[in-house]
Amino acid sequence: MATRHQARRAVIGLLYAYDLGNDGIKKYSEEILESDKIRNKQREFSLRLFEKTIENLSYIDEEIIKHLDSWDYKEIGKVEKAILRLGTYEILIEKTQRPIIINEAVELAKELADEKSPKFINGVLDAVGKPINSSEG
């Protein structure tokens, strides 16, 4: 049985394909998940994450952009963007505990992106959902 980590990795692939302009990826998401052996509850979990992230994409992107400091959103790699989008969705909308999501996103970045990505993703997701001038730390 697939783990939540494997399910999230599959969602990153779906979000990546969607970001490349493959709007039709939704139609094939079930087949893609099956090929990745994401089944039963993990499939439901993956489909919900993918569909709800897409549904809330404008809001999610706005939230990410608020925390980019000197980065240009258009310059962020598509894999990193997919990881940030999923993480932001889970933190802000699913209300999954921030440390769990940040850890998961960093692990996904280590597997799927370049060596600088984990630190970048950690910093952005740590800021997501916190008040902009928060003294939290």
C-alpha cells in the first residue's frame, strides 16, 4: 500500500504536468495514480489534494508570492512551484500541521528538485500562513 509520502509525490507530478499547460491531466489522474500504485484511501487522498489545489490555485499562488522576498515567482522551477503549491494548500486549507507539511515538502524537494530547493521551500512554507510581521519563531 502506498504511503502518504508516495501519494504526495504523485500529486507533485500531476501539478507539474498541469503547470506545463496540460489541463487535460485531470482526465488521466486516476490512471497516473494507478500506474504509481496509489490506490484506495491514498488515491482518494491524492485526488482530493490535486483537485483542491487546482481549485484554489489563485489564492495559493498569492499566498506564496507574499513570502518570496527577492524571488520572482515566474523564475521558480516548476517542480519547486508544485511542491510549494501543495504545501501551501495543505497548510492553509487542509489545516495540516505546519511542521508535518514542511518536513514532507523538504523531503520531496530533496528527491525531486535541485540541491538548493529544500532550504528555499522550507523558508517559504515556514512563512506561509503566519502574519507578515509575526514575532512567532
